[in-house]
Amino acid sequence: MKFCSACGQPVIQRIPEGDSRLRFVCEHCQTIHYQNPNIVAGVLPTWGSQVLLCRRAIEPRRGFWTLPAGFMENGETLDEAARRETAEEACARVAQMTLYQLFDLPHINQVHVFFRAELANLAFDVGVESLEVRLFEEHEIPWNELAFRTVTRTLECYYRDRIRQHYPIGHEYLPPMNVSPIP
């Protein structure tokens, strides 16, 4: 950040009084510009034993498969964001959504949240951000063509939990690829 969004003057980085973190601060109008993590909300949509995946039409990871997910917008709940992303990417509606997986990705300032849900019907189609949308059985999942580690981990947890028919809420820290996880 170079300029204040409140008054247009240059900003500096410093730790404001009473704070403990380096922030962008406008010395002209005294506005403190807080930067907080982005939330990605998504859905693991199922139909019987199949999972719905979307092939990405946008960067990053264009051409790779993903669960319908995207950045949460201001003014919406997690549930609303996940449903909106599913509609935008797969033209699909889901029912019986339950919170399923949470991933902390502090190295990219994101939190990814996935719900488990059933497709309301088979009326899904390619959305504006997808090249292809289709249902996969477990043995058909294109594991080497999945776009993001959070998608891979969500699917791994789902197939593990599906055997037991018990779906606890998972919460994981995913470090950068070149860093070992915290023991």
C-alpha cells in the first residue's frame, strides 16, 4: 500500500500506539489501514457416491480441477458465499450444507472453509469461471490435476470419513509447500 484510501496522502509503516503489529498508517489523517486475511468459502457437493468438481477457466491454476469455492464478499455469510460460488461455478444448488473443513494459510493471508452438501438436483452446468463441470466417483478423481492443496485435503478427509459415515469438522494449518508442518 502506498497511498491512504481515505485522503490520498502517502502512507508509512509503523506500529500504532496500543498495537503490536506493523501497519500502514497515514500521517496526514491518522487512518490506520488494517489488512486482514481473505476468506475462501466453498462446497464439497455430492450426489450419492459422486463428488462434483469444476475445471477452472481462470487463473490461478486454469485447467485444473477444484471444488466450487471463492472469496467471500462483504455483506454475506459463509453459507451464502459458499452457495453463491457453487451457483457461479457450477450453476448448481445444494441442500443440507454442514460445516466440514477449515484451513489456515497464513503465508497467503487466507482461511479456506468448506461445507459438505448434497446437490439439490442434477441441474448443474458450466459456470462463467469453469471450463467443465462433472461428477466423479472416488476412483475417477483426477488427483494429480487438483488445483489447490485445500481441495486435495478436503477430498482426502471426505473419503476417509465416508468409510465411517462420521464427518467431524476438521481444522488444519497448511504451511507453504517448502516448509515442514508444525509438530
